[in-house]
Amino acid sequence: MTVPAESSTPEVARADSPAAPSGIQAPRAELAGVGSERRLPDFFIVGHPKCGTTALHQMLRQHPQIHMPLKEPRFFAMELRSRFRRFGPGTLPLTLEQYLALFDGARPGQRLGEASPQYLRSHVAAGEIARACPDAKIIAILREPASFLRSFHIQALHNLNETEPDFAKALALEPVRREGRKLPLLAQSPQSLMYSDHVRYAEQLRRLHDAFGREQVLVLIYDDFRRENDATVRRVLRFLEVDDAVAIEPVRTSQLPTVRSPTLYRLTRALAIARNKAMRSAPGAGAERRVLAGPRRAATLAWRRALFAPQPPVDERFMAELRTRLKPEVVAVSEYLGRDLVDEWGYGDGA
């Protein structure tokens, strides 16, 4: 998608409040003066996280007619980026030039794609993408809400965004966290701890359809993607109007372990970052790393055993209670999509 000639550019605001703030806008791409040879994406994988977006991103990158750069640049959802830039990924683009540069490696004729799972939850991303890329195709993946939130909570612990290791207690903290209390001190994205906001599927899809129309939005169900992986990927390729007969190797992402102690984990991460920085700057660091490679590997394995544990068995009683609580959202998205996800996801009578 070639960059248009002109666009307005409001001031980029950053969000520090725990809930998705009103009035915050992602950067409307400052397109004036950019050469016509620069291109914006033709399609976007917009989320959700923990719903197969990483696997789909890696599979689509195998296709010779598709170019996809790093995952999660989040350029059109600035309000969901880190509160603390120094803790955030240093490679995320902050300007249009930096964003366009992500796609400079594309070959002529390739379709450009971008994957940021935060876009589906963002209140502004759909509109911002539509203003910059009105013909873009959008891919969203939805997962049964209770299991999605459980997986997302585990990921939040790994990302140092969450400090409450008990899933039920973390969800119970949402009301006070909306008031700005009991938030993790170093949480990069407190908004993401508003767990119920992630599963307002009908509302999220409505934003996409309002911005692009239904014909430009492909909604996938995570269960289909896992159960009928090849057929689902072929469906995506046809939607993107590329050759759907190209061989694509399946990708399965590994399951995250449970963090035994968030406090110890944060300390270990901080020490590792400081050590790596010192090693990179020290004279002869390369030789020292080679000498210490064996002992460090053994120490790392020992630390991992101390820090992590296999995921505990699912608390079926709490998950049943959670499904009862989330059933209105499932009913709403079932009616919106015209698909009986209430029964498919186990939210029927007695759920």
C-alpha cells in the first residue's frame, strides 16, 4: 500500500493511567513529504495475544509473496505502549520514518503485513489504521475468554507487568486498579491489567467493522486455528489474495511455565540486564563469554528450576465461575458473528 500524499498529524500523547484513557490518539502517520516509493502495510494481524498470533505471524513470513517485519511494533496504538520508555523495547518505532523503515526489506510485489496483538484492544488503533491504510485487510483471532485470560495472566507475570501470581486474586484486583491503586510499581502497561477489557469481543469487532467494513475483516476462532491449522492458514492466504498452494510449515509456540516468585524473577531479570550490559562494554568480553559459557549454562538451568514451575492444574471450579461471569460477552459476540460460540466454548446452560 503506497503512502498517500498528505495527512494531518496530531501531537502524540502517552498514557500513564491504568485504564485506556479517553482522548489519547495513536500517531496519525505524518505522510506529507514521504516519497511515493515508501509503503504502508497491506494487512494487519490485530490480536488477541495468546490466541495464535505469533504462530500465524511466523507462518505467513514463510510465504514468498508476503513480507512481515518484527512482531508488535504497536505504532497505531501508542496509548498501549510502555509507561516507561527506558524499560520498553528499544526497537519500537516512534516516528513514521522509523515505522516505514520496518518494511524496507520487502521485494517488489510482496504484500506487506504487520502484527500487533494490542490493536484489537486499543480504542484508537482501528480508526488510525483506517485513516492511514483505508484498503488494509484485518485479521483478528478470538479465543474462549476464560482460558485466554488465564494464559494472558501467565504472560503478564513473565513480562513483569503483573505481580500477583494467583490468577483469581489478580482478576479480583481489577476494580481497585481501575482507581489507580494496588498497581505494580514497575508495570509497563497498567491498562493491560484491566483483564475484563480484553474480552469485550463484540465491541472490539464493531470498531473494526465500523472502520473497514466487514469484507475487509477476517475473524478467526482460535480453536479452528489449532484444530484445522493448515485449512485456516489457507483461508488466510486466500483472504490476502496470495497463492494459497505454497507450502507453509506449521508453527507451534511453547507453553510458558509458571513464575514461582515474581519478586525473585524481577530481581533476576534486573541482574541479568546489568550483567549483560557490563559484559558488552568490558574489554575482552567476547573471550570471557566463551570461557564462562559452560558454567553459565549450568547456572542458568539451576536458576530456571528455582524461578519456574510447570503450569499448575486448572482450577476448574474457579474457571466455571469465571465463565458464568463472562457469559454475557460470549452471548454478545455469538449474536454479532452469527456463530454459536456459547455452546462451542462451553458457556451453555450450567456453565
